[in-house]
Amino acid sequence: MSKSNGVVMLLLRSLLVGAAVFGLFATAQAQSRIGVTQAIENDPMGKPPGGVDRVLRVGTDVQANEVISTKNDDRAHVVFLDGTTLTVGPNSQMTIDKFVYDPTTQKGELAVNASKGVFRLIGGRISKTAAITVTTPSSTMGIRGGIMVFGVQASATTSIFVYGNSMTVTANGVTQTVTIPGLQVSTPTGGTPGAPTIVVQGSLSAALGALVGTGTTNTAAAAATVLAVQTLVANAAQLGTAVTLQALIQTIINVNAPQTLTSTINSNTTLTVTVVENQNQTQASPH
């Protein structure tokens, strides 16, 4: 082989190796995109793994192991690829520990770590077959096919079951399971989960007000959600009335959430998520 041919072969081999590495890098990058920012208020921050802090805007890609944080008047609504929606209230911080989703089987895993603040989780397709888990300094929670509002403080975590198949709260070897909407479990840091109790309207109103923001429209939206939860609790024995239940849950899902989100993940892929996809809740059996 001539010297010139050898150089050409070496260059060609280098190009092929480089292309393969680039392809793997691109695939890894694509796989790290697990959702997008659906809506924001003011300047919530996100910090991807190995990256720097950035302001989250509508349509910003959210990555695995990303840290999301907010200040006094910030809020962020994140929608994952399976349709799960997570609302991050003011003065909050959480990390997306794990997200795995197979759109073919519609199964996967979602785990987050919430260190402080107030949050609302509306489970998507993953929650139909597996519990979405949330770890806090006080407890580990699981939500199946439903909606959960929770507040995390240094002294305790309060978990409110809004709707769904079940919510579990575990700490120090003790687990409380809630299946009736409108019940809450409080877990002191270092202690065990208390018995489920009926949620106090004022506390739920305050939590929802923090999540949806201020203003006449947002206050009305929070009030509508509280009323929906109260009605669900009052009619717990008659949850088979599908039309009424669907209307109530749709009210909750629609609170301060745009109906349709379209975001370009990369030049070849466009993600379109409709919040009504969370008909996973409206169509699932409450039992």
C-alpha cells in the first residue's frame, strides 16, 4: 500500500470513528431530554447535570437529573414524555432522579427528589402501571394513576391525595396508604407517617394558591379545585358516576395548565403533548 493510500485510509477510519462517537453523543443527548417546560411564571431555574444554571422558558427541554429551583414568585409546570405533569411552586427545589419511558408499552419509571417547597403531581401513563415516587427529607411517597399535592418543609412533609388509585407514604419502616380523595398524611422529619386525616380546606387552598399564583382568575381556579376535592370526598361512595367524576377531575387538570404544548426536541422530532392526555385519571377506575 502506498504512503498516500495509507494516509487516506487513516483519515477515512478517523472520520468513521468520529461519526460513530458523534452519533452516540447525539443519541445520549436525545435520550437525556425527558420533557419540556409547559408554562412558567417569572424566572424558575434549571440546572442540567454537568451544566450551568439557566432560566426555564416555555418549551425549554428538561433533562434527566436536572435540578429545578424557584424563588419567591417563580413557578414552573413541567410535562414529561408520558404526559405526567409536575408543578413546582415558589421557594421550591427538586431533582428529577430517574425517568424511563417506553412509548410502545406505555410503561416506565419516574422518581423525583423534592427537598423543599410545594408541588402538584398529575400522573400520566407511567402512573397507570407503576407508582411515581417522590422522596423528601421526611418520607417517600408513591402515587398511582392520580393527583397529589405535597408540601416539603425542614420539619415535616404533608401529602394530600387529590385523586387516583392510591397514594402511599413511607418513613422508617411504616407505610400509610390512602385511597379516598381529600385525605392527607403528615410525616415529621425523623418520624413515621401519621394516620390519614381529612384535609383542612384552608391548607389546601393555600397550597393551590401558591401553585397557581395570584390574581382573580388564579384564585377562582384554586377555589374550583378545592370544591372539586370536597365534592369527591362527599361522594366517595358514589365514584361510579363517570360523567360527574370526569367533569370534576378535568377541572383539576385544567387549573392553570395550557391544553396543548408543541415543542421541537431536535430537528427531526416534534413533541406534542395534550394535557387532556391525563384522561389516564378521568378514565381510570377509582378502585
